[in-house]
Amino acid sequence: MKVSRKSFVKSAAILAGATLLNTHKTEAQITAALVNLENDFALPPLGYNYDALEPFIDKLTMEIHYSKHHQAYVNKLNDAKAKITSWNYKTLNDVLENINDIPKDLQGAIRNNAGGHYNHSLFWSLLKTNTIPSEKLVKLISENFESMENFKTLFTKAAMGIFGSGWVWLIKQDGKLKIVSTPNQDNPLMTGIAKDLGTPMIALDIWEHAYYLKYQNKRADYVTAFWSVLNWEKVEELLVNSR
Ligand code: MN
């Protein structure tokens, strides 16, 4: 399928933040993802190798997490979407912000799987070794949480406090940064569902499938390792582009 340059740029702008997460995509790959979004949702290219985050996140976990778990969310989202006759959503964000408008019998499936698709797409883009936060970012985080060290302590505490499966987030809410958590595959874009709404800046997967192979029950070690692979450049990009 051919997409004109003009419509490509337009779609790319609409999708910014949700699908165009990786910096290493070719235009052809991005175009393919956009074409797919208008029809079916698709797994975004990871943008790096499965072993790129070793030893902090192991190769096998990355492979299973991306190619099996994330793919399953995408497949189930497409299955549920196919059963909805009046699908008017243009973007994934659009779906998440209007979950309550989805027919009741399919709402759970869309909520879990659109959430799973968005959360993992964002998560992959937030992983990269050897990045450091800019002075500007450190200042902003310090203004909101006293210090970078205290921010990490509070974020870790939130991660440790999740019972069962869920996600911990740094979000921008009414111009302020806030640490929040959500159960299952919910996220802070889900109007009428999430307790705290806001624009995600950092996301950490607290499902056991994200860390059990390497860390087993030691969730705290996984959270500590996360700081070594958090892509601060991406965090800053999300912050700059946020409302
Ligand atoms: Mn996961």
C-alpha cells in the first residue's frame, strides 16, 4: 500500500507519542505501522536487539515479553476491534481516552488489550542503556520531588506497593509531575477508569512476566536495574512534547 508523503506526515503527527516511539525506524517501517493502524493494530518495531539491555534486562525476557506477550495484546485487541461495527477511533490514544464509549460486552477486552498495546509500546521506547538526565530534567524532577534521589525512592516505593500486576508511572498532571500506579493494563490516559489522569513520562511494567526469569521474587532488584536502562532522552522528549 502506498501512502502519500502529505498523509504520512499528517498521520505521523497524529500518532506522535503512541506508535512512533523508536528512533531507529525507517520511514518504510513507520509507514507500514501507520497503514496498519488505520486497519489493524500492529506490533511496533523494537528498535534494538533483544540482548541490548543485558545484564539489566535479559535477552530471553525481552524476546518473550515483546514477541509473545505484547503480540498477544495486539492480536486480542484486533479480535475485539473486529467485533465492533462502529469503530471510529483514529489513534490508540483516542481508544484509551474513550474506553467508556465501547460497547459493554467488549469493553473489558479493549481496555485490557489496548492498554497492553499502549503500555508496552511506550515501555520499549523508554529502555536504553547509558543515558543520563539533562540538567533541565534533573532540575524539574528536583522541583517536584525534592531531589532525583528522592524521586527514585518514591518511584521504587510505588513499584513495591503494587499488589499483583500493574504499572508504575511518572505522569504530568495539571503541569505537575506525579508518581502513580495502575492495576493490570490500565494507564493514566483512561478517562473514567484511572484514578489519576495525566500524560505518561515514565512507565515501568510490574507484571511478573517482565522480570521473573532473571529476578524471580526480587522485584526491588528489577526496579534498581530499571534505573540503568531508563532512556532519559525519551523521558525528556515526552516532557517537551507534553501539554
Ligand atoms: Mn508486560
